[in-house]
Amino acid sequence: MSVTICEPGFWPCGMAGTKWGMRCDINLIIGHLIEHGFFMGNDNLKAMADKAIYWVPTAVTMEAYCRYLKQIGKPADIARRNLDHQLEQLVKAGEFGVPIAVGTDAGSPGVNHGIAVADEMKLFMEAGYSLEQAVQCCTLNGARLLGVAEMGLLAPRMPATFIAVKGDPGGFPDSLKEIQGIYVKGALIDSVEKQIDGEKRDID
């Protein structure tokens, strides 16, 4: 399947699976995005690297499908093989230099908004990405994909937009389940303390 979206004023985006569908989208898209990309193969990955086309692999969708099949008592071996193949492609994409950003297809069955980001990061790490690489795919790479120059990186003269989580780096990305504070351009806009205070005021 291949769907290429090219609306005026928006960047081209291809949603594809299979080698043929990917080839069609890569030929149409220059320097933007392919989402999903199951079974795309090495030649398509190399072409994406050459054209600096971002890839958002959404591996968590297949992991969620595996869980769902097990819950209803259906065989999940094919879904698991699909997931394993996607993780193998992630390894190859890193080797070829494909720019990769994290996305989840949240709203799909079993793919929950928010926490699915942590699940996708864990799959990246299962594929061999370091914690730092997985974080970069979520932050800097995502910001570059979206053209948001003032986000995605903590550095001198950059606006300090970030989240604070509980615990040390060894607990990440599971610690995303316990966000302690959200900062935008250096200002704390939400925190656990604020939420607790708000609940107390509601009770009073």
C-alpha cells in the first residue's frame, strides 16, 4: 500500500508498506517523510538516506497488535515476525544514515497517546539504539522534521523547553510515566505540585 499526501502549503508525506509502494513514494518525495515503511528493503532505505527523507517507523503499532492477538487467543507469530523485521530495518537505517524520528500512530488499537512514545523508544533500544540515540530521535530529529528550530535541543542561547521526570537516566524511558514538570522557554507550565494544589482547591 502507498499513499502520498501533497497538499498545498504542507510538506509531502508518504505512508507506505512494501518495496514497490515505498519506491513510488520515494520517487515523488524529496527531503520530507515516510511513515511506517514496513518491508521497504535496503534499496529504499539507501534512497531515503541519499535524499535525506525522514523515516517514522511506528514499530509500536505492530507490538500492540501482537499484544492484542495474544489477549484474544489468536496466534501472534506473524505479527511478531513483522515487528522483528521492522527492528532489523531500524538497524540498517542507522547504518545507512537515514534520518529517523519517533512517531506512534497513537489511537490505533492498543497504541495509547503519550505512553506509546516510551514504548516506541524501548523498541528502538531493543533494536540496538543507545538511550541517547533514542532520545535524539524523539527530540532533535522530530523538531528538525517539523521545522521547529527553537525546540529539540538544550544548548546555550536555545529556549529551554523540556520535561523533567523522576529518577536517574537508567529508568528512562519508563520514567516518562512519572513526569514531574513541563517547561516551555524556561517557564514551568505544569508540575505534579501544581496538579496536587489544584486537586486540593477542588476539594476545598
